[in-house]
Amino acid sequence: MASPTEANREEFATTCSKRYPVKGPVDPLATPIFASSTFVLSDAVHGAALCERASPGDKSPWLYTRWGNPTTDVAEQAIAAVEGGEGGAFVTASGMAAITAALMSFVKAGDHIVAPAAVYGGTHELLRTFLCDFGVEVSFVDATEPANYDAAVRPNTKMLYGETPANPNMAVLDLDAFAAIAKKHSLVSVVDSTFASPFNQQPLRHGVDIVVHSATKYLGGHSDLLAGCIVCAQPAHYKVIMQTVKLFGATLSAFDSFLLARGIKTLDVRMRRHNKNALKVAQALERNPKVARVFYPGLQSHPQHELAKRQMRGFGGMLAFEVVGGMEAARKLIESTKLVTLAVSLGGVESLVEHAASMTHTMVPREQRLASGITDGLIRLSVGIEGVQDLIADLEQALDAV
């Protein structure tokens, strides 16, 4: 027969699995990783208030990580601050999750979107296939002339979508004109500012309603996470997108939110180096006889150089160039680099090179690729923070091999 002490003792399984409280108050310098799917409620009223999106008063605002998480919230605060998003920000599980949520929040079957012809391949595929399958009409225009957006507006148009600088041809969208056209027609304006980063441009300050990023790129900065973000100028748009993000469930994990928040801390110093290196690399490529053309807003030869100077703080770490010899020459070059890594993605501290027509934009029909300047010889280069002379030497030896 068990003793009185043994009879009052909890089972071993309970001792192992029960919750033990965190001692506090605690206010750590580094952002903690709250690896919890759900959060303890103080009482039934507290839980009901959170489920109704009502204020919990002085109680915890956290209910369930798909709805919000303390670590995720830190990343969202940082992104809203650096982008100037007074309406608030969301982080998502990828850049495409952010783009999809931003678009799907404001359009339905029968609505119309005007988008740039030169746009990231995944976005093009989303617009051309997925949204069309749901009855949304899309018109693609040359975004380098803002009047093309104005001319494409229909009675059922609900959104103007832009991307600047454009992936991969580095075309620059006039943000002031773009935002003004959207306001003229009472449309929602959305801009993908991934290539620039908030260091170099802040579209919301030009009157754009919503900015999206693949935060995998410059915001994270180290090629070690997948994330996206949506930043709003107005709380009204934030509230609409909140419901979409919650229901789509493309939640960024607490660990990736931690990495993202940490990456943003060095965004300023990294972007200064990216900008400086990319300009020097672009200038060196422009001098090489095996390069037919270089696409970089920081070059005076770029057709929108003056526009880029007006609306960008720096010209970014992304560039594209067309190698003489077409597809075979391009493939030979990207397979011949030694320091620069052959890989898709961009915005990390290491330099990456890829062939746009057969990789990131292969899903775009060939005739549309060519019309957007994505030729078979076009190479996209993400310039990292390595020693710039080492980068130039590597690219020159790769060009010599062509």
C-alpha cells in the first residue's frame, strides 16, 4: 500500500510534461525565440477577447502563433519602421506568400489588375495563371512609361502593381507618377521593392499604398531564411490584409523571425557595401568588349538614371548584363566563375549569378521575355560584399573563358 506522501505525488509523466513558468520580470537585449504554437490564457474572458480581436487590456495579447507571435512581432516592428509603414507590417513564410496575400486581399473574380511586363517570374506566373484561373483579369504594360498604367485602367480595375527596380532588367518605375495614377482612379497601389531594399527606396513615402518584399533577400541578408513581408501606409489596408494572412496560414516561424530581425540590424552597413560594389562591377563590365550591355540604374547609360537618382538613395546590389554570344556564351560564363556562386536568389552577403531566361524567368513565355528585354544572353548578378577587385577579376576571367 502506498504511503501518504506517495499517494499525493503526481505521476512521473505529469512531472515531465507540465508547464514550468519563466522567472521574471525579464527583458533580454537579444530578441528571444518564442517557439510556442499557442499561449496560456488567464481566464475564459481573456481567450474570448483575443478570439474576437478585442483588446485584452493589461493581459497578454498572444493567442496562437498563426495569429501572431512575440518574435514575429519584433520583426514586423522593425520592417514597418525601416520602410516607413505607419499602417503596420506583416511577415510571411516567403516573398511569394506576401505577394499572393497582398493581391488576393483586394481582388475577386471579375476584377482587373494592371501589372508590369518586366516582373519576377513567380509573380508573372501568379498573375498569368493562378489569378486568371480565379477569374481575375490582368493587363501587362511597359511600366517605364507611367501613362501606360493610366491607359490600361478599366471600369473593373482594382489594383496597380509595380516592381522597381524590375527583375531582372533593372527597369525603374516612377513611383510618384505611379501612385498619382492609382489615386486618380481610387485604386490600390502595390510595389515590390525587393531589389532596392528599404535602405535605397521607400515607396510609401511616394504615395504608394502597400510595399512587398521577399525578405529572404536584403532584409535577411545572409541566405539562411525564407521570408516575405507586406508593409502598409494606412491601417485600413492593414486590417483587410490581416484576415487574408491569417486564413492563408503562410506564417513565418519564430526562428526565421529571429533571423530576419537580426538581419535588419545590419541592413544599413550591408547595403552601403552592396551599392558601392555593384556600381564598380557595373562600370567594369561596361568596359568589357564581351559584354553587349549592362543594366544598372547607377550607370549614366541606364535610360532611367536620372529618375533613379531622384527616388533612390543608392542604386542597389543587383545588376544584369548581356553577354555577346547569346545562350551558349551566357551558360559558359556562369559555369566559369570561381568566387561568384552559380545559384538563384539574391541579396545575401555572397555574390550570386544566374541565367534569367532558363532559370528565374523560364516560366515566362519566350515572346514575352524578349519583349521585356530578357534575352538569351542576359545574366543576372547579385553583387555581394566581397572585395570588389576580387569580384571584378573573377568576372573578367569568366568572360575570358567565353
